Amino acid sequence: MSRLVNDCFANSEDMISAQEALKRINNAVDQSVGTEKCALANSANRVLAETIYASRNVPPADNSAVDGFAFAYSDYEKEPQKFRKVVGRSAAGAPYQGQVSKEDTVKILTGAIMPKALDSVAMIEDVLVEDNEIQLPLGLKPGANCRKAGEDITQGNLLLEKGTFLRPQEVGYLASVGLSEVLVYRPVTIALFSTGDELLNPGSPEFEGSIFDSNRMILAAILRSFGCLVTDLGILKDQLEIVRPALLKASETHDLVITSGGVSMGDEDHVKNALLEIGELNFWRIAIKPGRPLALGKIGDAAFVGLPGNPIAAMVCCLKFVRPLVAALSGITQTAALSFQAHAAFSIRKKHGRTEWLRGHYTAAPQSIGNVEKFLTDGSGVLSSMIWANGLIELGDDVIEVNQGDLVTFLPFSELMR
Ligand code: AMP
Ligand code: MG
């Protein structure tokens, strides 16, 4: 069954905004990829495919937050300074098994279960110990240093919702209620190609007019950072007879087929023709820079994205448009990458009605809002600009100029590539 809505990527004759394109990408996906059981130990960076309720309380019983002596507050309140007998010891995993009256105390270690009848704990450092008796300090509060059963997780409560991306802390959270296996979405599988007669794999002998393929390395790494299983299918020569069967075959075993290059209107741009024969290809005119029409389509059940050949444009389109597409296919519900405001250390004028992403270098400022510089030139072929940058400056449709010191939105790469 197709995971994409019919006509989801219908041609966009009119110029659409970046927001509209993102909305359409979201709406295009009907279903996430399938699910699978996963050992909790391997579930970090996966997406939960079931909503989980707490089957138990955490902690399961009242226990001590410190090493010290457990006592009954009601008795302490009457006579704080009297010497009390220590009748036993409770350690984590080895609770005190005997009886204890409210007048007595039990030595207790961090994480150990509170003996019945006692409800508060004095820290060992604050207690005066004499033989088998102790004197508690003044000023202790009822329930001091005692962690209540269920104070972290209450049985029956919602723990995590379907669609939650599992970070280390979510994995630990699920472990704390005793789960050893969870239902997750399987990773999105992506077939990745570069296209172009000029392209060479790094390490191959050069020829006149050749350049090394950098896009595939960049895109594979970004897509893996999104949690996808990427099959690197190499470089396709600019020949319809090569491009067509390769894309068709890849579409049979992957959720998403991605190419870079070959989707402009040049003579050697065969991706478009191949798609017309084996699937559907549409071009969206999106009011963005860098960018050219974004090529979106379908081959059988697989989605298709044709990224620009230009490394900077390919990378920006992958971060801004493929990321949400992958997120929707992955079943993930929280997708927004964190961004923040920074002071522009530059001035520019910009076309109204277009979203632009500039390569930015952000520097934090102590006790104040940081500054962001933009790369000197706008050339979208210079990868060195991406080496210099640590994120993208996003200038929305409405912006027509930026003056030094204005607040602009900065999207750190560390947020976009995960
Ligand atoms: P195209 O869209 O195929 O016309 O490519 C546009 C520009 O991007 C051309 O200068 C290509 O040489 C360059 N380009 C295309 N694919 C890659 C790639 N995989 N790595 C580096 N540059 C590329
Ligand atoms: Mg090309």
C-alpha cells in the first residue's frame, strides 16, 4: 500500500512559499513506514510506534534519598534531641526485615526501602552516633530525605506517546518501568544516487572536466543523522537507459529514492525523463534561495526527491525539505528543529516574498544575545562556505532588509542534522 497520498506532489504552477511547501510535504504522507519490535537496549534514536502507560509506580516503594538514619517524625516532633536506639539496617536491595517502633531508628542507605512506621531520614553527616544510639539534629522537616513511592511515575499514567523520538532519557524512562522491548517504526530506507557524467568517486583517476562527487557523501551523512538506512548507489551517468532502470529497481526496495543533479532543464538532465516513464515527477516552484524548482515524485510506492546538483543547494534543500518528509515517513510527531535569535553582524537587502537561507557563523556573547555573521558571497557552489558556517540564517518572506544589529533567526547545523 502506498504511503503517499494520490497526487500528493501535484505540480505547483504558481510560486508557493516555503511554509506552503512544508505543509504540502506533511500532507503528502499518508502513512508512516511499518513497525517492528525492538529490544529497549537498542531503541535509542528510534521512534516509538505505541503509546505507553505506566504499568507500575516508580519508585515502587518509599525509599531514602541519602545515607543516614530513618526515624518517625511524629516522635521526633515531641522530643527532637533524645537519644534513639538503632535497631537495624536497610540497604538498597536489602531492606530491613524486622519490626521497628516509632521511638527507634534504622540505619538506612540511599535507595533503601523505608522501614514501616518510619517516614523521615536524617543525613549521616548531621547525626551524632554513640555506640548503638544516635542523636538527631534540630530542624528536620516531616518526610525529610524520603522519596515517595510513585513520585516519578504513577501507575496508570501516560508515559510516552506514539511518535516520540527516543532519546537516551526516554530509553531509561521505559527501562524504569521494567520494559525490555518496545514497538518502534522501522527506519526509513533511502536509495541515494548522484547523477552526472562529470562526477567521480574520490580515489578514482581524473579525466578532463571531471569533478569529485561531494553531494553523496554529504547527503548520506545527513540522512543517516536523521536515522535513515541509506543505500549508497553511486553515480549515474547522464543516460536515460542507465538512469531509468536504476531508479526503478531502487524504488522497489526503498521508501524514498533521492538523487542530486540532473533535474534542471539542461540537455543531460535525464532524471526528469526517466521519472516520466516509470513514475511521476513534478516540480514545485518555491520562493526560496538557494533553490530552483524542487523535484518531487513517486516511483511505485516509493517517494522520490530530486535535489539540485549544486552542493549548497542540495544540502539546504535536504535539511529544509527532505528532513520533514523523512520525519513524516518515520512516524515522528515532534519535528521542529530548535532555532534562536541572534544579532546580525551584517546588512543586506532582500527580495520580499521569498525565504532565504544564508550560511551563518554564530558566536555566543557572554550574558547577551550572540552575533551571527554571514558568508561573504552567496555563490551556491562553494562548499568552503559550509565549512566556515555553523548554521543557517533564515530570513522569512516578509523581510526586505537586515541591518547590522537586527535580530535574525539562526538554525544551528547541530539541530538540523539529527
Ligand atoms: P546539474 O543539476 O546536474 O546540472 O548540476 C548543477 C551543478 O552541480 C553542476 O556544476 C554539477 O557539476 C554540480 N554537481 C552535480 N552533482 C554534483 C555532485 N554529486 N557533487 C558535486 N557537484 C555536483
Ligand atoms: Mg548534471
